[in-house]
Amino acid sequence: MHCVILDDYQGVATSYADWSVLDGVTVASVRDHVDDEDVLAEILDGAEIVVAMRERTPVTRSLVGRLPDLRLVVTTGMRNASIDLEACRDYDVTVCGTGSLASPTVELTWALILGLARHLVAESELFADPATPWQSTVGTDLAGATLGLVGLGRIGERVARVGQAFGMDVAAWSPHLTTERAAEAGVRLVTKDELFAGSDVVSLHLVLADTTRGIVGAPELAAMRPTAYLVNTARAGLVDTGALVDALRAGWIAGAGLDVYDEEPLPGDHPLLALSNVLAVPHLGYVTEGNYRRFFTEAVDDIAAWRAGAPVRVLTDLS
């Protein structure tokens, strides 16, 4: 039996779990992202098992139809909008997920916020040049500032706690957020308009769905303060990227901290790469040793359970 691990960018997937317990299963990992379906189908030809890293490579109906040997897809995490679950069901392919940690994304969110507020990248680059002034920028105070959270789930609530520890006033809004839920987290429930107009930092923590796609567009960005920052470690589709580029160019907002993009890897000519008020990293929110260990250990468990005829963590939601 053959298993292929896709998008193993760092080449570490086989080092974070004991794959040798899968007796009779050969395991190969693919480090490069493959966009071309013809090439991908050739790579996966003969594989009964595919392990997908998050949403890096779509598992489409077209692709599944070209893989007659495929019987199991394992995705890291318990939600993957890039896998066509209905197609997998139609082709008798089981799809399983793994657990994940909330803390890595929370930590990266704050790395971006702090990096923006204190101009860390610019100051670090200037620090190495003796011809530049010893200090060049003036940082933004977080204590006393307002943190606006779009979404207050398990990640948003943890981001809120850190904001409170910094002495920030924390407000939140989402389409279904209740006063009771906000009170449990110790934050103020506000309207969407109030959040964008009144926050010094807006951080996004919603699940991407039909109802939330493009929830941050030109009107929301125009309502923000010119000194405010937008941070997105959730999903790129929550934001109208064209409107964000326009807002950053026009100075509607001071800057953006980004970890997610409409296309990944981001093309070299993408306009976001040319903006000096963007602090961007390549979707690192979940990329930590602890999370990878959990991803791949549970991926091995998924494969073992499926081979034993009792699959676990099966994904069946077709909504």
C-alpha cells in the first residue's frame, strides 16, 4: 500500500510521527506545491492514501476521478474546504482529519500585531546599516488602545485574553455573536460598524463560509482609522484583497499583518509584495513543532484505524 504526503514544504512530515508502525505501507512526501492537475495525478498514481496538509492542495472531483486506487484522504485539522467531500463519498474514498492546536495561530497573530505596532521589520533592517539613524520610527501604544475582534471562537477568545493582558480595550463582533458569549470572554459586543470605526487593531478570526466571504470590503476598510491596522490569520477569503490593496495604497489604514492569501504560494508579482505597510508571512499560523507533531501522529493513527476497518475522525459534513 502506498501513501503520499502532499505539500511537505519543510520536508519534516515523516520526522514528527512514527510511520514505521504502518507495516506494509510505503510513505513518500512531496515538498513542492503542485498546481498542475496532470502532474499531480501522475504523482499520486497508484496511491491508496493521500495526506493533505491543510488547504494547500485542493482535492477536487476531477482529481479524485483520475485516481482509481485512492481509498483514503487524511487532512491535517478537522476542516478542509479544499476537499470535495461529496466527490470522495461518490468514489468511495474515506476522508479523515486530525486534531489541531489553537495556540500557534494566537501566537502568530500577536507576532504580527506587535511587529506592526513597533515597526520591528523596518527597525531590524535599519539596525544592520550603520549609515542609518539609530532610531527611525515611533511605535504605537497597545495599552489603552482598542482591539476589535471579528469572530470570538476558540482562537479569537485567546487573542482577546492577550489583548486584555496588554491593557487593551477589547471589542468583538461576528454575525452570530451574542451578548452572553461576549460577556463570558470579558469583551464588549459592538456592531460591525462600531468595530471597524472604533478599533486601533482589527483582527479576523472567522471561519470562511458563503456568509462570511468578503465580509471585509471597501466600506469596512474605509471606515477604519488611518492609524489602525488590519490583521488576518484566519482565511484570505474573508477580505476583498483588491479593496485591501487599494486601502493600503491610499492610506485608509496604517498597515496590515497577513498570513493568508487567495493564492498560495503568493505569485511574485502580487501587489501585496510591493507595499511597505504590509507585514506578511507565508501562512505560518499553524506551523509549529507541537502542531506538526499532533497533525502527523494523528494522521498515522487515522491510517492505522482505517486499515483496521474502524476509521476515526471521519469528515462527513457536505455543507
